Amino acid sequence: MATHNVVIVAMVQTNSTTGTKRSVKRVQRNAQQILRVPSLSSLFISVPPSTGSYSWEFRGDEGVWTEYKSQQCSVSSDDIERIFQQNPQGQVQFTAGRFSYTLDFSGMYQINNKIRTKRDLRRICKGNAATSGLNTLHTASNAQCSWQFKDLDGTWKEYVESASTGGCSVSSDDIERHYQQNASGTLNFRTGSFTYTLDFSAMRQKNLQTSKTRPVRRLQQ
């Protein structure tokens, strides 16, 4: 490979092997010909997770579901949803009046840290303008499907929500709503003192304390 010497003052290039000389010139580029590459940071837009599509509620003494609001406690429903999206198996510490509470996503309950009273918890799709069409679809479909578990005696029983002692924290419609949001996901609920996970992919419910499982099914009505 030949080497060349370029003399800037004379504006001449010389082949070091053959001695051949060639003229060179300096040409100023047009500014429009220069390609400007944007920085990587300008190519990405940070989009925060949506927190407005879900609300978080606890079940009160009379079985009435009440949404978490910052006027009554130190966290709002949106605050809880934001933390849930960061860690769906985590916990939230908050205060309401003179009491402090722990909200447990895995067990889907809140517990009074002093007197140890537990309340059921649920996460539901809001019926706001942005999701009204989606919620209408859920409502129509919920009326056509029921969820059942296979009891110890071999009979199939529908999930029925009940505020009484030992009652279930979710209904068949609640399960269907979660299923439509994520047909391969899971749903945690409580019955009495036990917590269960309902696995939509495996179509089984599992007692998280005893590890016992039962088949579940989804019926078109």
C-alpha cells in the first residue's frame, strides 16, 4: 500500500514510492450537507404508568366497599395503584386517624397494626370516561359467565361474595372482570381466615396457608 505526504502550505500530495505529485484543495462544506444526529435522550419519551384506570377499596363493617381517599387517610386510591404497579407483591404503610395500617397486595387485605383487625381489599376498574366503553364490555360479558370451584364433595359451587364471617371477598362477576383484564394472570382473595390465589392459566385455586388446590371452571350462561 502506497503512502503519501500532504504539504498543506503547497497544497500538494506526493506519493512516497513513485514521487508522483497531485494537487489538493480545501473545500468548505455547505452547512445543509452536514448530518446532525439527535441525542439518544431526545429519541425516548418517558411515559409514567397510568394510575387513573383503577380504584382501590376496602370492605367496611357493614360489607360496604369504600374507596381510599386522601381526605380520610394518608394515601389515596391513585397512590396505592402507583405503588402496586411498582411491586404487585409488596405492601403499603398508611395512617387513618390515630391508627396505622398495613395494606398487603399479596393477601389483598389491610390490617390495623395495633389491634390487628383485618379488612378485605379489592382493585377494580374505574367507570370513568376513558374506560367507559371497556367497562360496558365487561358488564355485558360478566352477565354471560360464571366462575365455580369444585368443593370437597365433588359438586361445583359458584363464587358468591359475602360480608358475613367466613364469607368470600370476591364474586363470580369480580373474577370475570379480572379474567378479562388478564386471562393468564392470577387473583388473590379471602374466605374467612384463609387467603387464596386463583390461577387463570391453570384454572385452579390454591390455599396459600395449606397449599391445597381445587379445580375451577368458567361457564358460559
